[in-house]
Amino acid sequence: MTRVAGSVAVVTGGASGIGRGIAEQLIARGARVAIADIEAGAVEAAAAEIGAHPLVADVSRLEDVQGVADQVLERFGRVDIVVNNAGVGPFARIADLTMDDWRWMIDVNLFGVIHGVHVFLPLLEANPDGGHLVNTSSMSALTPFETLGSYAVTKFGVHALTEVLQAELASAGSQVHATLLVPGSVRTGIAQSTRHRPADAPGSLRDAQIGLGFSSSSRWLDPADVGRITVRAIENDDPYAITHPDRWPAVAARFAGIQAAFEKYPPIDGEA
Ligand SMILES: NC(=O)c1ccc[n+]([C@@H]2O[C@H](COP(=O)([O-])OP(=O)(O)OC[C@H]3O[C@@H](n4cnc5c(N)ncnc54)[C@H](O)[C@@H]3O)[C@@H](O)[C@H]2O)c1
């Protein structure tokens, strides 16, 4: 079990939405929390409102994420929980995506998490009390759908990164645990993501509400709900934090299609 009370936590993308919701719930459980975000004014305002420490960082830049770690260690002297959550979510069909679309999406949503793991994993490993990583993915990585191609590519990457890391931590007997947070539809600011896009890299990605494609019956949660679900998963060292367990039939249908492909033809005899 990861102890939240008395811990020091870092949450990226903490100025808004899910990140802010997680930070608030960690603080409610007795953690000291630094929130890092690309938007200086928003992160300072959010930190003042929830009682966190604000840091400005663009997670797509390794040096910024290293700066977050340096500042957290300087201020708090330790780090126990890291939530790699910052992300953007605009839409376009794959045929319309420019290379700048792909690079921006992958830089923020996948390299942002890679940077967080690269910088913080050694610090958590060096913590005598162990530590916990949370990486924010999406239901769109379990049930991918049209127009979220570049987004789903990054979230599949976050799945792979987190599941391989979980296996490696377990086989090494590490005191560090990792949770994959898989949100469904959550009321946040993600439908205004394109404001973060570098001005010199235009493309086809356009803002739209991310949950719309999940299904018309999809329930919308508040960030505070996701915060509570995430803190529960951290405290129980759960490998997954699922916000919409009622979405399992759609996930099972996808896996049934994959299973059918496995069973369609008999195996070919190969050399032993
Ligand atoms: N809202 C949903 O329905 C939903 C569903 C599945 C997954 N998610 C994921 O949840 C995470 C949080 O998104 P949200 O819905 O809370 O959106 P949000 O826009 O409310 O919050 C995202 C935060 O990340 C920050 N950010 C964006 N680019 C950044 C960068 N390069 N460096 C640092 N900070 C940056 C933004 O300023 C913002 O404060 C994302 O990874 C998103 O993909 C959201």
C-alpha cells in the first residue's frame, strides 16, 4: 500500500480538469502537492485555490520536467507520488493529419509521460519508502474510434509504457508501483486544447469534446470523482484506475474481435 498522508506528490496538467481533481483529493488525504502546468496564470490561480505549490513546465520538454523535479526536491526534500497527466485532445481524421499534428500530439501526450517516467523513476527508486507513478491514459486506447487517431496512438503508447514498467518493477521487487489511469468522459477543459499548440506548427487537429465518441449513453464524471478513484488506486497499488467500469462491454467486444482473429485459421506448424 502506498501511503498518501504525509507524502509529497507532483501532478502535471494540474491547473485544470483531471489533474486538478487528483491534486485536490491528494491534498484532502494529507499529501503536499506540487502542480505543474504549461499555463503560468492558471497554475498559480489553481494552486492558490486548492493549497498546492505551482510550477510552470511544458511536459514535452525534458528540461522542463527535470526542472519540476529539481524544484520539488529543493522545496520538499522528497518525492513520493508522480502523476503524469498533462495532455491535449483535439480531433482529426488520420487522412487529414499533418506531420506537425502528429509531432505535437506525440510530444505532449506520449513524450510528456516518457519524460515524467525518465526523470522521476530514479528518484522514486531512491526513496527508501518507495513511491508511486500514475500515468493518465484514456478509454480511447481500449476502444479506439474515428477522428481520435493521433490521440489514441499516444494513449496506446502510455498503456504499453505503463504495463511494461509494471512488469519490470514487479520482477525487480521494486518498492515503486505504477497505475494506469483510464478515464472515460470527464467534464474538463480538454475541448480547448488547441490554444496550447505552438503557433509555428499549424495542422488539421480541431477542438471537440473528447467524450462524445465514447457512446451517447456515456456518463460524464467530475474531476473530483476521478481524483477519488485515482487516490484509491494509489493507496491500493492497483495497476489500473478505471473511471467507467460500465464501459467493459465495449472493451470486451473489441477483445472478442481480436479473439476471433486468433481462432479464424488453424496454426501453421513451424520448426520447434
Ligand atoms: N476529459 C476527458 O474526458 C478525458 C478522457 C480520457 C482521458 N483524459 C486525459 O486526462 C488528462 C487531463 O486532461 P483533462 O481532460 O483534465 O483536460 P484539461 O484541459 O482540463 O487539463 C489538461 C491540463 O494540461 C495542461 N497542459 C496541456 N499541455 C501541456 C503541456 N505541454 N505541458 C504541461 N501542461 C500542459 C493544460 O494547461 C491543462 O491545465 C489528459 O491526459 C487527457 O488526455 C481526459
